[in-house]
Amino acid sequence: MGTAVTTTIDIRVVSLLQTLTDFFKGPSCPKCPECGSNISGDLCPNLDCPIKVAKWITHWCSPEAVDIPALDQARVEQLASHRLVVHPGELYELGQGDWDRLEDVSAGQLAEIQGQMQSSKLAEPSALLFGLRLPGVDTNLAKRLICVFGSIDKLRETKPRQLQQAGELSEQQAVEIRRWFRDSVNRQALQMLEQNGFRFSG
Ligand SMILES: [Zn+2]
């Protein structure tokens, strides 16, 4: 009898606590299916969220960017979900042991991926810029910015005011481009790409 009463009280306390917890949490936020972070808008705020990483790497490998078709979306998603890469620079640092973790990739297919990755180092500056996925920079804007500023290095050093004037950009676009180049992950990506044979100076 005593036990039954205690159990009933326990259940009431638990359900009251749950109600209070729900109340203080507010309406439940949508969560990123991959990393579980609360999503604001339709964007996962987690910098190394595998979904975000996979989108960037897939974009990097697209024909309009550095063109690595052998590294298709399924393979990119595996690299991201195994946390083997967080930005395109890390693709070029993967060792044999990392590649071995991909499922269903034969030695021949891996050689094809690596051959295309080698050729990607010769991509045009505007294709590289497009591949870096700066906010609002589509293929046309990437071509125009390279045409105006000459190189990614020059673009990276340009102050927002000059970016805005010479590049015919809105103030917000110029600020966002500047901010992209100052971000630590993006800077690390550029540095790693340079260490692996990419040239951003023109
Ligand atoms: Zn996420």
C-alpha cells in the first residue's frame, strides 16, 4: 500500500518536473538531423556539422568549381559523417587510412578521385573562388570579382569600401565577403589549400 502511494507521488512529481522543464525550454526547436544542434532558420549553426561540410565539399567538387566528379555526393557524405574533413583544404590532407574508411571505393576509383584532385589544383581563379562558396558569390560574380581584382589574394586584402566600389557590390555583400575571409575555419581552409599546391595570387 505504502509503496503504491509513493509510486503515485513519484509519477506526479516526475510529470510536474517534465511540465516545468517543457515550460522553461519554450517551444521545441527543429534539430539538425545529423548533429542534433538547434536549427535557426534552415541553417545548422554548428560549424563542423556533417551536413554543412558535405554541402561545401560537394559544391567544391562541382564542375563549375574545381571539378572532381569521381568524388560524388555519397562519398562526400561519408567523408563528412566520419568527420574526416571540415573544409575543402582537408580533402588534400587525407591519408590512405582515411580513404580506406570509405565504403565501396575500389583502388581504381580511388586513383580516379586522386587524379581529379590533382587536376583540380589547376582550376581557374574564378572557379576556385566559386568553389570556396563565399556568401552570395555565384559563378558570374566570381568571374567579375576575379576580373576586377585579379586574384583571390587581392580580393582577400581589399577593404569592404573598395570591394563595394570596385566590385559594384552592396555594402552588405562587401561586408560578408570580408567577414568570410576573416573567419578562422575559412582562413585555415585557404592556408591548407595553398600548402597543397593551390595558388591564389593570380
Ligand atoms: Zn548540424
